[in-house]
Amino acid sequence: MSSPSVARDPWQGWLTSLAFWACLFLAAALYAAVALAPKLLAYLALEREFEANQWRLVALDRQVSHLEKVIEAQTHDPAFVREQARSAFDITSPDEQRIPVDSHLRLSIEAAAPAAKSPARSLPWYSPLLAAVARSRDAGSALLGVAAALVLYAFTFLTDRRYAPRA
């Protein structure tokens, strides 16, 4: 006795398969979000700290370069040493006339070049979500529950129900 074959629409099978795989990929993404959120959050914080340290290193390198030039001039240029002493002790010769200027226009030999400010780099837009998942056990459990429900739904309702007859 043969059972009547049910004609299936080819689009229905294709859409069901697409929905099945979409559920599985979404469940995998939710699991990955829960598993990798603490690591990714730590990586973002370390990357931000590394960038700030790089800016600080460049500023210190410029300061060292400036101080090396000052030391070189102090050891090899007597006119520089005289000018530095005149500036430090505010000494003037009788035949020169001083013109008062603002403090930011005065000669400042000892002062190093101003340190470069690091640009305030903000965290990516998704970092608050990562922090919520990484720090909240309830949020992680909820996402894992949704992932499990998606897997169960996919395997329960979105699988092909054609079975081969047993011989």
C-alpha cells in the first residue's frame, strides 16, 4: 500500500532550510557573544591603554631629544651658555634696551617642548553591550537561554520531515 505523495513547493523547502541555518548561526553568535565578551572587553581596554602609552612615549622621546640638544649646546656653544645665564639671572648689559613682552613670547631654554596630548579615543559603540554581557551573569544566562531555545526550535520545527520507509 503506497501513501499518496504530497507535492511540496520548492520555495517552501528552500525557505525552511534558510530559516533553519539562520537560527543556528544566530544561536552560535549569541553563544560567542557570551563566551568572548570578557576577552574582547579586556582587549579593547588594553588597546586603548597601549595607544595612550604610545602617545606618552612619543612625547617623552621629543623631550629627551630637546634635552640632548640643550646639553650639546651647553657643552659646545659658549654664546648659548651666556644667553642661558642672562635669561636665568635676568642680567642685562648696560648698552641694551629690553622691551617687555608677554610670558609666552619669552625665551625659555629649559622648558621642553609641550607634550602632545593624546586624542581622546572613545570605545566602540558596542562596548556598553559587551560590558553588560561580561559583567552580568543574568544577561549571559538569558542570551544562552535564547541560543538554546533557537537551537531547539530549529531542530524541532524547521527540519525536513520526510522519512525513508523501513524495509
